[in-house]
Amino acid sequence: MLLLLPPAALPAQQPGRDETLNEMYGQARQAISQDAYETAVKILTKAKERFPAAPKVNLALADLYYDKELYNLALEEYQAAEKKGATDITTLTQISRSFGKLNQEKKSIDYLTRILSTWPDSADTVDDLGWMYFKTHQLEKGEAVVRKGLARLGMQRGLAMTLGTIYSGLNRYDSSREFYQKAIDEALRVGDRSFAAIAYYNLSLLEHNFFHYNSALRDTDDSIAMDDRPSGHLARGELFESRLDFSTAQAEYQSAYAKDTTPLSKVNIAILLQKSGQLELARRYGEEVLSSRDLAWIVYYGTDVMRHFKDVHELLKDVYAGLARLEADKPTGGVLARISALAAAARDRILSWYHRQRFRMYSIIVGRQYLAEGSYEDAWWEFYRGNEGYREVALKYLDMARRLETARSPHAEYFYLQEQGKLTRSPELLRGSIEGLDPFWEKEAMADSLVALAPLLHGEPRREVIAQLYQLNPGALPQAGLGLPMTVEFRGTVFHPREKRLILRYLSRAGSECMEGPAGGMRYSLSLSSQPDATVRWSVMDSRSGTTIGSGDPTLVGRPPVRCAALVQSILEELYAVH
């Protein structure tokens, strides 16, 4: 009778089938351990065909894809395993995290909610769900979930830090600081210094957001002391950048870049380069970040895809605007060179306009996300940024954001005066913002106000504002179309009258108010002396401090327009360089 039964009905066949599946699974695991990933995928794909009902094979493939950051493929295999009966907490959690890596936060939340209803004592699930609520601006929901988790499970450092982050998003300083500190204390109690480093970093962001700069700097020190991670250096770099301490900020960003697996350090470096006037290098960094489509890193950071692209487009709009200004003001020797420079300026203006439109579009999208979840202060601010081209609308949203933020942080009023002054072109408001800003920690903001103020003034007040800006950040002047006002003295009889006119014209085109004559008419004086070896020795003197702020001796060849253009270009590059 056994011989007459069909093979599928023979019980003795099942053990052999299991052994074959296990054998293929073992071969795949061995291939993975030897980094032979293609071999492992081939084995598992064949196993999936031979044993279509076994979720084990899908899970092995999913884990392999997930580890290699192929999250779409991983998600497909995890969900296939789920359909075959793999509904354990590990599989469902991996599905939720795959959705998170793919920046599909709402679907991740659906799975996490389902997991928590079945396994209410899973601290990791509570933490993940609270974090996803934070990512989607559902801060009250996140607070409720994490609060319940802490009440049920007791103090957990992960839950405490997530709650601190949620309270930071709600702008509740005292509560946020309390739970960050609890997270730090708990991490140190169990010896988890890496976790403590992250908590200190988050605490520094909170302190910075509330203008507690010294506390923020101490927290970054503690973060790096706990574990030398990129995030601590990025936070320190931003603090030094606000002081316009470019060299120290650059060193911090480079330290972060050496270890960073995200594009955040590139973005920070690009912003710093743009502010210091190194626009071409900033452009390259910015375009490289924008072209990257690897966005899985965002899941663990307090941003999302829309805000990330918004920030990059904001950077590039400023970079291209500066490049357009430099090309338009560039000294050029001859008609063809001038036409080429103007064509490049037109191209860069178009690119700046494009990135400005994208930035405003993303600002509106992000603002709507905030508004949908009741984060009004952030929503009004994003709507202000998205409507800067429409003054009355922008002023309305600016005032709405101001009322909320200044109620918790009165010092923020001076930043709102700055924004209102820019929109209304008001020297009084811009001066008011400068007077209220911290002269040590907020030099960056002071420079921004001075850039907006200078074009609104004339005569000596304008010269004084430009001098103040130069002291803070020389690199800001050329990209704003500004230059040092100076007297120009030609020493000797070598300079032809035409050459003198060309030099004065090129300097004026670059934004400098110039007059020929001996030093004494203005604070700054440019001295030019032609040498027998075809070089021109130049120096710029600050009469108020009695110091030389720039000098050089370029060798000049070619026709007079070419020589004069090269001379002035060398003066501009040296004079406005940020060392």
C-alpha cells in the first residue's frame, strides 16, 4: 500500500524536505559570514522557489537586504514572510523600521501601533512609536505614548531621551531638560557612554534653541568626552559659526566629516563656506548633497525628507545669488570677457531663482505639516519663509510666529526685528536688532543685519556699516555687492591715465566707493606702486588702527585692460579672503 501512495503523501518525505531547507539555509548563512553576498542571494532565491511556503527563507533574504541598506527589497521580503505567517514581534518591528528607513513614517506608525497593542511591554516599540510621532509632528500623541510607557515599564533611558526630544519640539524647556538629564543619569548608571553622548548632544541643541550658548557649548564638550561622535562636533561647529569663528568651526565640521555617514557634515561645511565667501566650493558640496538619493539616515535624525531638501535648496539659492553677484562685478579685460562674465551671472541668477522657488515650495509643504499637527510656531515661521516674495503675507506670518516665540524666549525679539527690517527695508529696525544681539555669540546674526542695512544708507553712515561688516566677516562683502570705501593712491609716474581709470572703474564695479588721492579722505587707503619687474606692489591701510589689512605684488602681463583686471582681481581675492 505504501508503494501505491503518491510521493507527496509519504510521511517519510517530510524530514528529508526539512533537512534540505535547513541545509540550504546553513549554506547561505555560511556564504554571508564569508561576505559572499551574491552567492547567499542565489542560494536563498533557489530555496524560496523550492520551498515557497517557508517564511524562514524570506526572512533570511530580508535581513541580508536590510544589512546592505537595500530597504525596498528588504521590506518586500519581510512582508512576504508576514503573509506566510511570520507575525512575531521581530518581523513586524523590522517591517516598521524598513518603512522608517524609506521615510514612510505613517506606515511605520501603523505597524508600531499594531505591535504595541499585542506586546504592550516592549520598551523598544514604545520608543520607536514615540520617535515616529515626533518625526511626524504629532507631539502630544508622542508624549502620551512615552508617558504611559514610563509609567508601565519604569525609567528607561531611551524613553526618557525620546520624551526630552518631544518636549523640545513642544518648546517646553524645563521638561525637556529634565528628561534629557534623566536619560544621561540612567545611561551613566549602566555605563552606556555612547548613549550619554547622544543625550548631551540633544541637550546642547535645546540650550542653543533657547539662546543659552555657554550651556550649549559645555554640553557639546560633555558629549564628545563621553564618545567622540560626529554629532557633538557638528553642534560645536554651529556654536563657533554663530561667533563667526570660521577656523574653529571648520575644524569641528572636518572632525565630524571624517566620521559621518550622513550628509549633514557636508551641508554644514557648505553653509560655512558660503558665509565665508568660498562660493564655488560651497556649490560643489551643496550640489553633491542634493544629488544624493540615499535618505535612509533621516529616520534617526530630527528632520524629514522635505525639511532636508528645504535646507539644501536654501543653501544653493544663496550660493548661486552670490556667484551671480561676483560674476557681474568681476573685473574683465575686454569685451568678450565682459560678455562671458555677464552670461555666467545670468545663468547663476536663474539657478538662484530656481532654488529659491524650490525652497519656498518646501517651506510651504513643511509649514502645512506643522499646521496639521498643531505646531503653530513652526508652521507660521515656515509660511513666513515660503511667502517672503509677498511682503504683506510674509509680515502677517512673521508676526504670528513672533508672538508665540517671544512669549517663551524674549531674546528672540531681536531676530524678528532683523527679519521685519529686511522685509520692510527699515534702517531703524535693523539697527534695533544689532543693538540687542549678543556681540560675542551672535556675530553671525549681526553680520546679516549689516548686510541688509548697508544698501539703505549713504555717505559716512554707509561707510561705517561696511567697516563694521568687514571686521566681522570680510567674505560677506563681495557676494552682497559691497566693497571697502577707500582712497586710491598711485605712486610714481608709471601708471598711464587710462590704467588709473580702469583700476578705479573695476574697484567701483566691485562695490567700493573710491576716490583718487593721498590717504586721509577715508578710513581705508589703497596704495599702488609699479615695480621694474612688471609687478605692482599694493597694500590697503586701515588708518583708524594703523594696520595693513591686505597686501600683494602680482606680476602683470598683457594689454592694459587685462593687466588692470588681473591686478584688481588679485586685490579683491586677498582683501576679502577669510583666513
